[in-house]
Amino acid sequence: MKRIVGIGNALTDMLVNLSNDDVLGQYDLAKGSMNLVDAALQTSISKSVAGLPYSLSLGGSAGNTIRAMASMGCQTGFIGEVGKDTTGDFFEQALKNLNIEPHIFRGTHRSGKCVSLISPDGERTMLTHLGAALELAPEMIEGSMFEGYDCLYIEGYLVQNHALITKAAAEAKKMGLKVAIDLASFNVVEENLEFLRGLVRDYVDIVFANKDEATMFSSEHEPLNALQYISEMCELAVVKIGTGGAIIKQGSEVVHVGIMAAAKRVDTTGAGDFYAAGFLAGMCEGLSLRQCGTFGAIAAGKVIEIVGTTLSKEAWSDMLKLFKRVRAEKYMF
């Protein structure tokens, strides 16, 4: 596995640092959830947090993973749709700047945006208005998009369009690609349970899930049991268990990998996306499951030390130095 193409909602992130969680209660938002909202509600919530510190960056779950992999030296591409606006121009140019092959369509609506409310403990609650991202349709997906790639990475948040996600997975498999998916959020799994189970059973080779997502997907409350359930439906299963690290199963091999202690837990936005990026980057190098899991843990540990998902050059340099040690098996969790 050498070249990976991602498909997902092309979004720009607005990251807001909350002083308390009052706004979550005010709008009846489950802490840590991802919520699809209309433009009016997103605007209303944005006004409620006006004056608080915020930042803007390119976002979207698969977008985060693919951009991180590109910075790790992997060959990548991205499939998505943006509006015919300056935000869309920015999104596409940013992909090109990172040497990510863009498969970008232009829709009639404004480019999508995700407002990420970051609680004082670092947990994030996301309010997403998909905008033009919703216009990406099954008939736009052609097998030729996957030529030269070895793996399709699907973000679970794309599940708002069952036909699209199925078409992408089916076309990728026809072209001989592996298919990987991140289950995205416990509420996404709950609302699309039977569809996701069928998708994984029929098309998916690699599944990434956190403990809550794995529990919802499998109806098993013990992580090892959830891992076993998922592994019976695909080639490789990864269940992240928070500060307990991650458990990974491929065939008869089961590995537990710990976490890298972050200097400070600032913002969990993108932690799962970066974990997948590190893990898949390790797979692209043909590393062991433990090495791949360690890559993932390092990447996740670095991104939660900052607000958003845009790491400094120094942070990337530190990460890549640690990767070098992992390759030499001198730094393992």
C-alpha cells in the first residue's frame, strides 16, 4: 500500500475556545458529538460565542487525515466538493500546496463549514453545515478516479449519503483498492448502524473506531469483545480506548499500543484523524502493527497539544524524528 486517496466532506473549520460548557446546554448539544445543522442554527450558535478566541483552518475528517499523511511524506489524493467561492479556492489551492492530488468538484451552494466548540477540558463538539459538500453525488464517482491508488480512505461523516459512500467503496474495490473507514462519531454510528454494518461487511478492509463507536457498532461493551466483533467483518480492526491507547487485530494477531503523553491536552479536534494518518503512513511503509499503532499514537499526541489541526514546522519535525526512531524500533509503546 503506497498511495491513498480520501473522500469526505470538504470543510473549513472555525475553532472556538469555550470558557465553560453553558452554550452546549443552551442548545441541547451532547458534549463530544458531531451535529449536522442548517446555516441558520450554525449562525445563531456562532453569534452566541462571538468574542471568544477562535481560529480558522482547513478541515473535514478525511481532509485532516489526508493532509497529515501528505506532511508525513505519503502520496495522497482527495475527493470532495466545495462552492464557487473564495473559501473553495482556498481549499483546493491548499491541497495543491501540499502535493495532494485534488479531485475537487464545484457546487452551487457556499463551501461547507464546521464550527468546533472546544470545552475547557479539550473535548470538542462539532456543528457542521455541509453546504456544497452535500452536492457530491454517486454519479460523479468513476473508477478512473482510483487509478494509481492502493487504498480509499472514507470518513464516517460522509454517511449522510448512503448511495455515495456505497458507490465510492464499490468502485474502489473494482479497481483493486483496499478500503478503510473511520466510524467518526458514536451518534453517527447509532443513526446509521445497519447501513454501516453492511458496508463494512461487504466492502471495508480496515476499520478505525474509538471505544464508544466500537460499542455502538458491535453492541459489545468490553473493548476486546468489540474488537473481535469488528475483526470478523474486515481484515484489520483498530479500537482506540482513550488514555488506554489502542487495541489492534489483524487475523490472529492482537496488539495493544499505549499513548504518547501530550505536554498539554489543549484540543482533541483531529486526534482520531491524525491517529488514522499515522497508522496508515506506517502501513504504507510496510511496518508492523505495533509500529503503525505507535505512529498513530505519536500523531494524535502531537495534534491535541494545539488548537486545531495545523501543526508548526517544529512539531512536524519532532514527529518525523520520532517516526525515525520507531522505524528503528527504538521508540515503541
